[in-house]
Amino acid sequence: MSLLEVNDLRVWFPVQGGLLRRKTGDIKAVDGVSFTVEPGQTVGLVGESGSGKTTVGRALLKLVPATSGEVKFDGKGILSLSERQFRPLRGEMQMIFQDPFGSLNPRMTCGDIISEALTIHFKKMNAAERRDRVAQLLDQVGLTPAMARRYPHEFSGGQRQRIGIARALAVKPRFIVCDEAVSALDVSVQAQIVNLLMDLQEELGISYLFIAHDLAVVQHISSYVLVMHRGKIVEAASAEEIYQHPGHEYTKSLLAAVPQLA
């Protein structure tokens, strides 16, 4: 059974206009998207800015409401669940955000940021156990336990993204949405973070939906690729098939935009 099943997902945002702000139409950010993610698999979701890919990721985690469609996690439909009913699943479905600085509370130390998730999801864990778990997580993402006392502004962009990854891992998820998780980083740092994500997947068996606009990065980490354009999936195939034999003109244009070594 697939870990995640998405069927005919739609996310439409109303457009209002006129003096009375009446609804005049809809922005179809996501319009009939379907795909699956298997246990331990990375599915790449690629498209230009505004294609709807981030909205897909947020809808899967119920961060934005879906207009219609079906999302099943481990065989259980989640879109109709109330926040109270969905809360236990939040520990199994996490997100790594695009902005490694804006997604971290500047007034909290690195250790407190990671520990906050433990406090919410593991209420029986005492303070000493939380400190030990934070130290373990920092080591797991390539940082040192001593860094737990530092604040976000004291870290580089790559280090901040490692903190974001540690925060996502804290609750032992089975599925993580990586929303443009490396796009704000330098190329050399991007490679380090992608390799870290792949190592963690091999170690922990996590499934990823890896959202990006950079086809080169997606090719490196994904076994299956979805190409999204104007709210729809226009092509879906294995990473090898997409890169060697693209079928859709939009996919070909994205590939043509990838920088080539002279």
C-alpha cells in the first residue's frame, strides 16, 4: 500500500471584486492533481514559480484547505479530519520550509526550537530526555550539541536549514514535504543538504515530496518526477525517463533552462 495517495486534489482561492467585494471567480492554484508516494521513496515535484507546487505541499499537511479531492495517508483519508483528529498525524507528516531563517523563531535558541516539537508531541518526555534527544538530532544533521545554546542569527543559511531538518525529524515522521528546501542556499551548500536528506532517508526510511524549480537538484534526489504547470500535472515519469525522453513541451523548456557546463 502507498504511504500517500492523492486523488484529484483541487485548491481554489476565491477572487473578490467590486465595491461589495463579491466573488468574481477563482484562482485554480491546484486543479485536479493525483499521485502516490511509496514508503522510503522521493517524489520530485517541479515547476516554475506560481505553478501551484507549494500549495500542493501545504494542502497535504492541511496548512491550506483543499477545495475538493482526496488525500490518504497510510490508507486513511485526512482532508475531512478536524484539527483535533489530525493532530496525531502531524507527527508523521512534517515540512521543511524554503526560508531557513524566516521559518525559525529568532527569539528562541536552536535547542528550544527543536525541543518545542518534543514538548508538544511527547508529553511524557522529561527535560533531561528532551536535552538528550536535541543533542542526538543536532549530531544527526551534522551540527554539534553545543550549538543548542545559539540563536538562529548566529548560524549560516546551510546550518539554519539543518536546524529546520532536525526540527522536522524530532517527532519521527514517515513523510516530509521539502518545500524548496535548498533554493535559498549556495550551490555548494545545496549539495550538502541534498546529500544529508538522502543519507537520512537511507537511515530512517523517510518518504519525501521534494518540491523545487531546479530540475538538476530534483534529478539527483528523486526516483519519480511530477512536472507541474498552471495547477496541473503535465508529465509524470521516472527521473531517468523525464530527463532522457521528456514528452511535454513545458518539461523540455524546463530542461533547456538548466545551466550546462561549457
